[in-house]
Amino acid sequence: MKYLQTIGLLAVLIFFTSCEKEYMKYTKKPEYITNPKPGYKTYFEAYDKALALWDIDYDELYIPTSYGTAHVVVSGPRNGEPLVLLHGMNASSTMWYPNAKAFSKNYRIFAIDLIIEPGKSFKTAIFDDLGDITAWYEEIFKELKLESYHLIGASRGGWIAVNLALHNQEKIKSMVLLSPAQTFIWIRPSVGLLKNIVNLFSSPEKQVASYLETLSTKPGNIHKNYLEQYYMNTKKDSINTFMIDMMPFANKELQTLRMPVLVLIGDNDMINNEKTIKLTNEVLPNGKGEIVSNAGHFLSIDQATAVNKKILDFLESTNNAK
């Protein structure tokens, strides 16, 4: 009996050690991080301060791809089910600071910085279209050996998540979309949108402040460390890259998605409304849509505790349904 227990313990240790070594080759920081170009050192320092808000142990991976280096933040138990996180536009993986601790308790989370946006990923090739972005993510999943995973996408990350699922849904066990942009409906004109257009003629600081007021019901509660980095994000790269190509998916496309899908939007959401929930419940074969009270587009920050619970309950229900 003791012999069997020893063999079992040894097998577990070998498994964990192999998993650890599997990603070890990606932990070395590349030169663009260790010896950054002028202006990037301050940004990376702001990124690190915001990432520290996760308040958990994590590893940073730098994965080589044919398009450049992908920065992936990994946390949670090594034997936990993989949970991939796709951030919103110009938000970077640090945006998950109110959620990562809850998610990583039982899941192995992989937060990926979109390479065409500010973050720690580093682009070395030209992205001609959205197909290249899909191919880039698939390279990352292959390097991480993610054969099956849950997927969460926020805002633009939600659109990308659906696009990924339409190309290879067999690997996606379930999907959570947090106020997905341009996914079910067009972004409609609103007072908040008009306010942001008017403020384009204001100072950069006022633009960001106004922008946050239209996207969050509690902008004052957003941590200053994250705000500092977010402000820097808005000054780097083009926030409109491929935005014109992001059109709502046709119902016939959405109907092909077979995995369980949870869609959450805020009741003060500038990007989505009740029609998003209606389409989720009526068009997706296994879709469930809900409106979160007292939340804006940034609902994972505005109502972090409620959103975390809804997501984890949903993930647990999909696991129990096996």
C-alpha cells in the first residue's frame, strides 16, 4: 500500500514538474523588456504596478510567434482547467485585477496581451487583417499546449473570442462575453458617445476622464495604478486598428456555436442593450444572457464581486454538465 502511495505521489510530482518546465523556456525576459526603448521603461513600470493589483502569484511568459512575442500572464493551480482571458481595447491584461484572484483559485488562467495594442506583447510583423489575429492566437494556444479551455472576452476581446470560436470551437469548453463590442449589435449613438466625440477637442487628460465616466458607473473606484497605465495605453498605438472590420456576426454564424455561452452586460452599458441579451437567449443554442445592475461597460470592475460569482457559477455548471 505504501509502495502504491509512493508511486502515486511520484507521478504527481513528475506531472507538476513537467508542467513547470514546459513553460520555463518562456519566462526569460526579452531585450525589449530588459532594455526598453525610450518612453517604454516608464510604461512597463506602470504596467508592473497595475499587474501587482492582481494580488496573487503569477508568471509572465514571453512566447515567440511568427508575428512577434506574445506576453501571457499565467496564474492559478497547474492542474486547474485552463481559462483564457482576452482583455478589452487598450485595457491590457492588467484590467483583470478585480477578477484574477477569484478566477485563479480553481482555474489556471492565461491572460494574453493583444499584440496590436499597448501591453507587453511585441509586434514584429504586419497584420493585414483579422485572420492574422486569429492565426496569432492559435499559435499561442499551440505553444501553451491548450487542447481544451474556457474563454472569457471583454468588449473587443469578446468579439475576438466569438471570432476564435467560429474558427475552432472544438477546443473551447465554454465562453463568457463581458459586454462584447460589435458582436451582437452595432454600437448605437448615445449621449455618452456624443460626449466622447465632443471631448476629442479637450486635453488628453480630460478625454480619458470623460471616456471613463461614460464606460463605468464607478470611475472613482478604479485603482489609480491601473488608471495611470490605462492613460498611457490611450497614448500608444492606434485604438482603431481593425475596428472598421469588426461587424456584428450574422445570426446564422452565431447559431453554429455549440458550447455554453454566458453574456453579461451592465444596465448602464454604452455598448450593448436589451437586444444583446435577447439575441443571446434566442439565437445561441446554449446561450444565457444577463444584465448586471449598477454597472456600465466596465462591469467586471464596476461590479466585480457579482460578476466574478456569476462567471464562476457558470463555469462550474458547465463542468457539472459533462
